[in-house]
Amino acid sequence: MKIVWIVILVIVAGYAGSYFVFSKDRLPAAIRDIFLTGWEFFIVGAVIGPGGFNLIQSGQLEQLNPFIALGLGWVGLIFGVQLRVSDLKKIDPAMKLLTLIQAALVGVGLFFIFALASSILLTISWTEIAIASGIVACAGAISSPTAISLVGARLDRSKSPQLRSLMIIATLDIAPALIVIGVLFCFFTAEPGGGFSLTRGFSMMFYSLIISAALAGIFLLFDRKSLSEGENLAVFIGFLVLIAGIAFYLSLSPLFLSLLVGVFLANTLPPDDMIYVSLHSTEKQFYVILLIVSGMWWQSYTPEIWALAGALIVVRLWLKREAVDAGAKLLFKTDKLQKGIGQALGAQGALALAIGLNYILIYPGQAPKLAFGVIAISVIANEAMAPWLILRTLGNHKAGETER
């Protein structure tokens, strides 16, 4: 199959899938909850990819890199524009600190476990182990608000304060993870055998800030007031292509660079700017496309990789629970958060897959493949378990609601 037809097929599938990705109300409750967040589209990608029926061959996946980079740019931008300083000031400082504490504890724990395992499974340099472990740690440290939002709509109003706290944590812990990834990409060079450079690291961090500010400035200077919604969307996609292309050319993280651009735009554009309309109108489509493309990278993994992923799933869930409990006990004088609420943060979301793709897109060798495999297995398991964990943690449904 020619690459142009592959891209068209994925885009069509993304737009078609967006109509029912979160619409599963007619399904039996058990099946609905397992596939609640739409990860079945990952299976679609795995089936048509090299690890499935090989309709899309492994050599063609690399030709999709610019297309993947575009999707990564969209992911970073949509999270960046949520970081408006005026909105962040409204959040309890203790909640923001709790978010950082739990993300850091989870990330550090996963880092050392994966570093030990990868040093045993692969014969690679310490630099390759360090960045691979950092990527897995960041993918595990984040939480997805999607499952919390979807399940939360079915819970009693008495659970609203707990749900709001979970949504804050799941939304905010994404930013530090993407920043860490951006820093890793700056300091660890994408070369066979790995490399580390302080000079390159600091210079690339400086360039990232300058480039993102310049890109945001260009976007602000562009006169979009007279454009229609469709024309604004075309400009928006072109802008994403520019961000992703620059990041890809400099071997930087498209997620990180677009996150910075999004932060600049969020704090300079009015809240009703058309960019927010463009982001919202393409949210489900890009979400489905990202899941399908991620699935294409699925391989037949060894029992050791499955065992490692299983261990990380268990440890991550335990760390989420204990880190939130410990942080809440330290920061809050009252029982603002119920004990064990951290286990409701099990879902990782498509962003974790994007983090794995971001890594495998830029860096060569076996370490990215191992890291992506572990991340993919973890995401699938956690997305399937997340609704059950949220319901188990927060308890009752709305009064009078019956399960199908």
C-alpha cells in the first residue's frame, strides 16, 4: 500500500471513529467500561500494522514520521493552552504541590525499576538506559482525566469534591512530565549508542524557549479575524506542521516544543480565540488517529517484556495510591481527600502512547522499542482497569441509576 493511501486511510478512520469513540452507552456495562476511553482503536492499528496482518509494513512506518510528528505537535499544544496563569492561580497551592509530589514519587520509582530491568535485558550504554528509563517514568507519572470525567458523570453529586481533586491532579501532572521529556531530549543526543552533552543541552533548552516564543509571536501576528472557521483550521494545522517540522529537524521533542508554544499562546490570546475552537473541533479525530498510529508500532513482545510491564503496572498503581495519601496527609490539615483515592488515577491515556512514539520517532536502537512496548502494554491494561478502579474507589452511582 502506498504511503499516501495509508495516510488517507488513517485520517478517514480517525474522523469516522471520532463519532463513537466515547459513545458506548448502548453496550453492556462491563464491555462499556473496559473500552470506555476508546483504546480499541489501538487494536485496530495493531491489526493492520507489521505485528498484525502486515497491511502496513515496518518500512512504511518510518515514512509516517512527519505525520506522527504532526499528531505529537497537536498533543503538546492542546495541553499547553490549558496552562493559563490566571486559571492556575485559582487552584489551591496545596493541590498543585500534591500533584508534583505524587508525579515525582511515581516517576522516580518507575525510573529505577526500568533502569535495572533494561540493564539486564539489553546490552546498552548508561545514556541509553537513562533516557529510556526517563521516558517510561514520565509516561507512568502522568494520569488521564478522560476516564475520570466519563465515569464521574455517572456518580452521585456527593463525589464532586473528590472528582474535582482527581481532575486537577490528572490535568496538571502532565506538564512536569512533558518538561522532563523536553529536557532529556536536549541533553541526550539521538545517536547510535547514546550520547550526553551539557553544552548541547543548555543551548537546545535556550533555543527551545526562543523558537517557541518566536512561533507564538508569528501566530499572534497572523491576521485570522477575517478567516472562516475552516480557514482558521487550515492555518492551525499548518502551524502544527511548522512546529513539528522544526522539532523533528533539531531532534527535539515535538511534545515539548508545542507545549511551550501552547503556554505562550494561552497567556497572550483571549479565551474566545478561534484556536480553541480548532483544538476542540479536532480533539476526537486526533485522539483516534494517535491510537491507531500507536497500534501500528505493536510487536510480538517476549515474556520478559510482558513481565516487566506487569510489574510496572502493579508498582505504578501502588505508588499512585501511596504518594497521594502521603502528600495529602502532609499538606492538608483535614481529610480533604479520601484514603486510597490515588488508585483512581490509574489511567494513562493516549498521551502516554504519544510519549513512547515521541521517543521511538527520534532515537535509534533497541531501548526505544523496549520502552514503547512496556508503555503500550501498561496503557492498555490501565485503560481497561481504570473505570473499575474509579468506581471501586469513589463508590456509589447516581441515585436510581441501573446498570445495563
